[in-house]
Amino acid sequence: MNVDVLIIGCGMAGLVAARKTSEAKLSTLVIATGYGSTALSSGTIDLLGYFNGREVSKPMEMLDKFMKQNPNHPYTVVGAERILRAFREFREKYGSFITYEGGLEKNERLLTPLGLFKPTCLAQSSIMKGTRENLRDSKVLVAGFRNLSNHTPALIARSLRENWAIEADYIKLDRKEIQPIQLALLLEFHSDEIIKTLSKHSLGGYDYLALPPVLGIRRTAEIVSEFEDALGMRVFETMSFPPSIPGLRLQQLLEQPCAQNGVEIRLGWRAVKIKTSDQGCQTKAIENGDERIISSKAVILATGQVMRDEISVASEKNFQGTTNSILEYQVIDDRFRLVKNGESFENIFVAGSSLSETNMTGLGVSLSTGYATAVEAIKFLREA
């Protein structure tokens, strides 16, 4: 199997890089042992939510200070200009069935399943409706499902009242579903069933209806409108603990332009060895016990911190190493090339959460480094 770029990992960093390299007309293959943390995440994208133990309200304004205090952080290597481009392209390139709202100038505070508010700069529109600013001076009804795990409407309503002085009540709907995906699939095709159940309750006087994030997968905006039209109030989703439906939506959103550009995504492939030379890379992967050899001109490692396996790397220039432990964070040079024993691998690049041990900043690092690594890989291949 021969491609221009092999990407190992199919989370935010890997898929952003795959979209970018495929747009540059480079044949691209993505392999992974399985889905990583992006599909399990809350689906929100932070640039900088907290810094020095304090909540950040204006992330872009604080970024320069953050980078000066953290010279080895991935953001510092990416640089402010490329961070801006990465976030701008995310807003421009992804939006086929889920829309993200927000911006880098201001963090919005979104309602969590603990009834607290978390700062973030980008979130799906169905969640972004429930900002603290929007809920102030409003009356909120928090609806839950009796058997649904990891969502307690009574806790959320009590926290809104006691901690944030927001009028709030709660109800629980009798449903047999216990997993968010079961409710999301039900609502994707039969939203009227839940609307009818809600209509039986006294809903007068409430400004907002807060629901767990289960309002479908690819039809969320339509479902929100259906609820609002039928119930006569504004409707939003709270954030949730992982694994979450918004994380699954984000995963599918990231995959879509890759598929449109002809990128193959192969799950169940475990990379075990990469050999590099001036002619390119030879990667050995295992699929169901069978050995696969992939020839590429460059490799992007975007394995993250979930399901990260040992990969041995070796160069014909007589230096080598491993990317092995889940506790090991990768060292890179200023072009995002992997560094082992003080030497840079010319055609192995690294992106994602495996780059930073401290000051983790959520999916913002994966988005920014996925973009920047692809830019560097494209530049390398054009110069070769």
C-alpha cells in the first residue's frame, strides 16, 4: 500500500491533518486501533479555559502571556497566527450537519451535568444556547430521563438555584433507555414521542428547557426547532460526562470532509514499527493478526493519550527510539518533527495531546497541532 501521507490516529488532530493534506492533493491514509478521546469528549473546543488556577474570560487576549510562561507548550510551537488560522478553518470547513458557535475573543460559560458553568470558546449551537449569560434572570426547567446514567436533573436545578440565583425546577420522564445513544437514536427518528411526553407536564412560565445532550446525532438543529415550536420555550442541551453524544457528533463531523476528499480511514490497524529513509517511510501495522506494510512519504503521529500503543521508530541515519508509554510525552522540533536522542526524524511529524504533559487545554491543542503539523508535512513534501 502506497500513499503520500500516513496518519496514525483518528481523533481531532489526525482528522484535521488528514483534511488538510488531502485538500493539498496528497493521497492520505488514516489508521487507528479505534476511536480515541475526541469521540468520547464533551464536544466542546477550548483555546484556554483556565490559566494559573483562574478562569479565563478572554482566551485570545491571554494567549500571549500563556505562551511566554510556557515556552515548550504546543501552542507556543504553533504560534498565535497559525492558531487563529486553525480555528478559522474549523469554522469554515466543518458545519455540514452540526454548527459550532463562539469565538476566540470570549469564553462562554456553559452548563455542566453538575450544575456548574465551564468556560469554553466553541460549542455546538444546541449547547451554546445554555450560557450563564442567557440563563440569567430566566426561569429554567431541567428535564431528565429516569433511567439515564450520568444525568441528574435535580442536582442541576438545585445548583442553579443555590449557586447561581437562577430560578429552576426539574422533571424526570419515565423512559426505559439507560444510555445516551439509545435516546439520541430515538430522537433522531421519533422526536415527537418525547415531545408528547413533555407536553403532558405543566410547562407554563418557563423560559428555557434544559435537556441532556441526546437531541439526535445528525439532525440536532431540526430537533431543537421541533421542541421549541411544540413547547413554546427555548431549548438547549447541557454538557455531559464522557462518553457523550456531542463527542460522537464531532467525530462524524471531522470524518465527513476526509471521506469527501478520498481519505481512507481504517480502524483496527495497530502501527508497531516505522522505518524512515530519504526515500520515505515504511510502517508495519497489524490488522487482525495479519501484517500490513504501508509505504508513505511522510507519517503524522496523532495517537493521543487514549489507546496509545508502543511504536518503534528507526532512521537509516542510525538513531531510533519508541513512542511507547501512555505517560510519555513526545518531544518535537520547531517543525513538529519527532525528536529522539536529540535527533529529528525528517519525515515523522507529531500532533495532538501526546505533546503536552502540563497545562492541557482540551481539543484546542489537537485542533491547532493537527493543522500546523499538516502544514509542515505539506511544506516538507513540496520541498522534497
